[in-house]
Amino acid sequence: MKTKSILLTGVFVVMCLFGYAQEDRDLKKEVNVRTNFKPKIKKAKRIGEMPNVVDTLNFKKQFDYSIRSKSLNVDFKPGSIKAAKMTSAPLKKAHGHSFDLAAGNYATLFADYRYNNLNSKKTDFGLHLQHYSSNGKLELDNGRKVDPDWSEFLAEIYGNHYLSDAKVSSRIFFKNKSFNYYGSSLYDQGRNIFDYDKQRYNLVGLETSYETLNRDAKDLSYKLGVELEYFTDKYNVSEIDMGVNGSAELKAGDGFWALESSLNFIQSNNLVYWSVDIDDSKDRDVNSTLWVVNPSYNLTAGNFNMKLGVKAQSILGNDSEFKLYPDVKFNLVLVDQVLDMFAGLDGNLDLNTMQSITNSNPFVHSGLDVENTSTDYRVYGGLKTRISSKSNALLSVEYASIDNQYFFSMANEAVSPEGLPYQTNYFNKYGVVYDNLSKLSLTGEMNLQVNKELNLYALAKYTHYSLDVLDEAWNMPNFEMEAKANYRFNDQWLFNARLLFVGERKVMTNGDMATLDVLADFGLGAEYKWNDILSVYANVNNIFDAESYLWYGYPSQGVNGMLGLKLVF
């Protein structure tokens, strides 16, 4: 049996090996299987897509809580609010009168009175009276003591009357200035032409104007005015100036057209005229008519505005000439309300009169005739910055070319034609000499409101002069500076300090060149406000008692001070 099983197993293995060998030899042989068996799959019993689940357990939510309250102490206690109602609050009383009276060494006296009306809605007018004088003695370089007596007086009435769409303004005034030619003097045996040592200038004036006050910027706005001034001195020199002036503006798009014009008739009598022969020297009258026309177009575009114009000036009469100058200005806002840049180009023709010359230097000889001066062109530019709402600064540069600029010099040299003897026994009166001039100026100015109590102000200017003929720009300094400080200690006390500095100046006197030293005037002041009506103050000037000369031969006062009071009622 065992042998038979082994035989069957061996036969089965041989047959399998033989079949594998046959399949390996013929891979494409087909095999058909025939059978009667056909498999079938029975249908499955399907279950619903969403089976229903029934929960047999019931659960109820229950919460158990409690709050433990605790009161907090609050300091705030609201008060009751009363019903509002209109009441008439009393206005602060306005004062129409003010009076200022002060006195000091060198027999100095100052008085000022002002009145302004308060009860009119359509008319305001005022009265102003002022007196300022000094009568102390001064010592000159030669040791001689002199009386530099001088006094100034001003009386004026001014006012405005308002119409529905216009304003009428008027002013009537009288000015008087009296003084001595107290400067260094030498006696000469030559001809004595300017033999006087006192002078007095009087000026009477009237001004009135009519100006529209248009509410609509598109309407034409204009201003018309007339003026009359009469000037005299102690020695029969007189000058009358009659003029009319006007201006108009008309909006055009983003800009507006503008026109300014004036016409002045000036007659000067008894001016001193010099010929080659001194015996022919005589007085003369000078008649001049100055006509100025200045049209322009002004445009504002965003942060940029400009003025494009031209100025025509014509002088008819004894000194006839015609000049045409540009009138151009630009302003650009670099940083809004912080930094501006500006530039311009213009010129001007100055009709020099006795009044304008004596305002510059009162110690000129009577009847001085000064030729016209032309600023052929002036170009300038700079930066303006706003440090705060009440603080600002400015830095500018200017270059000007001036034709026939006058310079003050001692009269015996200035107005004496070559070969003529000296014209005065007193070498303390000024005349003028002329030259063409170009100058370059740098100016810095700052107004700084540090806080509510302290305000600072400073101005400094440096100028370089270039001349054609003269060696120096006589009596013109290269450097000038002014500084001020105001400090309010409290509601009653106010303190101030000030410094005036003028650099060295070259002068021509008696044929020789001299140098005026630096002028430095440092002063302090204090004011105490007693109440709304009364204040008292004290000022001291030239504290360091520096010897200074504003004009050669005329020393200024040493330490000088004043005590005064102010009344407002």
C-alpha cells in the first residue's frame, strides 16, 4: 500500500513537470473549459439610508448659581444742572484817552497824548499830540562844551468814515523840528556864507482818500487820494508837494489786473546854486513833476503766486528824465505754513527833495539841492520760515545797481567847486557828493516767541559797496544790527532790553578821510502796571557810556535815562 502511494505521487509529479515544459514551449495555445456550472448571486436585503435611532434615556439640564454683591464707594457726586438763560454780560470798559509823561537827564522831556472816539459805529477819528526835547550840554573832542538843544513836536488829526461799500480816510498834521548845529566848528577868515548855528524845519500836510470795500471779489475795487505838503526851514527855503494818486484791481480768472499811478508837482524855492564864480552864487527855484504808472498782473496758483509788472517813471521840469523798470515778484510755498521762498526784480527813480534829505541827515546846510537817484535794477531773493504761530524768521540776499547815489560830506568840501574858497566859518554842515554804486546785502531777521513771557527779536545786515570814483561809501556802514528782548514777569512787571550796533564808517571832512568808531548803544527798561489806568516805567540808554557819533563832529549823549508814567482813562 505504501509502495502504491509512492508510485502515484511520482507519476503526478512527472505529469506536472511535463505539462509545464509543454506550456513553456507553446505560449499561444488555447484552452477551452467546458462545464455545466453557472454561478448566481442572490439579491441582498437593503437597509434605509437614514436609520432611525431611538434614545430611551431622558436627561434634564439643571444650574445652581448665586451672586455676592458688594458696594463700592464713589467720590463723584453729580450736581443738579440749572436751566440756561440769556444774560447781558458787562463789557470791559474801553478808554478813549491815553497820556504819557517822562523826564530824564540832559533836561530831556517827553509827552504824548492820544484821543480816539468810542461812540460811533460809522466814524472813527483821533487826535495825537507829541513833544520830545533835550537841552543838556555835551563836550566835543576839542574840550569845548556845547548846547545840543533839539526839540520835536507833532500834532495830527485823523479819521475814517465808513459808507455802505466804501471808506473815506483823512489826516491833517503838523511837524516841527528845531536843533542847533552843535558839532565841531573851526573859524576861518574866508567868506562866511553859511553863518548860522540854529535850524528849524516845519511841515504841514493834508491827506485824504476814498477806497471801495467790495464784498464780491469779482467787482472792480479802487482807491483815489490827494495829498498836499508844505515844508519850510528857518532861512526862507520852502517846498510844496501837491499830488494825486490812485490804484485799481480787477479779478480775471485765478488772478487779477492791478494799476497804480501817481502824479506829483513839487516846487522848491531858494535852493543854493553854485557857479564857477562865487560872486554869481544865487538862490534858485526848482520845479519838477513826477509821474508814475505801474500796471501789473497778479496770479495765484496753488502754492505759487507771482506779480508781473512794469513801472514807468517820468520827471518833467528842471531835472527831466524818463525811466522804465521791471516790477516782478515770485513767492513759492515749499512747506505749507512752514517755509516760503521769494524772489523779485525791480527798480526806482527817487526825486530827492529837501524834505527827504533832511529826514536822512538834519545837519545839511540850508537850501541843499540834491540830484535825482536811480536804482537801475534791484534783484533779491530769500527764504521765510514760520517757526510757530507767533515766531518767524527771514533770510534774504539783495544786489542793486544805483546811478548817481549821493553821499554826505562836510559842506566846505562837498559843494565848493574847484578853486573856490571855503564857503563857511563852520565846518559842521553837510553837503553831498555823487558816484555810481553797486551793493550786495545779506539780511537776517528773526522774531521768536519763546513762551507767553519771553519774546526775542533780532535783525542783522551786512553790505558790501563798490564805487566807480570815490574811495569809500561815505557815512555808510558795512554792518548793522538791532536786537530786542521783552520779558513779562507777571501781570504787573514787564522788562525789556535792546541793543543798537552800527559798524565803522568812513567819512570825508575838511579834505581829510576819517573813521567813525563802532556805535553800540545798549539799553534796559522796566514797566510796572499799577492797575488798568496807571503804569510807571524807567528806561536807561547807552549804559556803558560809550562815546559814539552818528554823524562826524556830532557826539551822542552818554548814559541817559528817563522816568515816566502812563495814564489810560
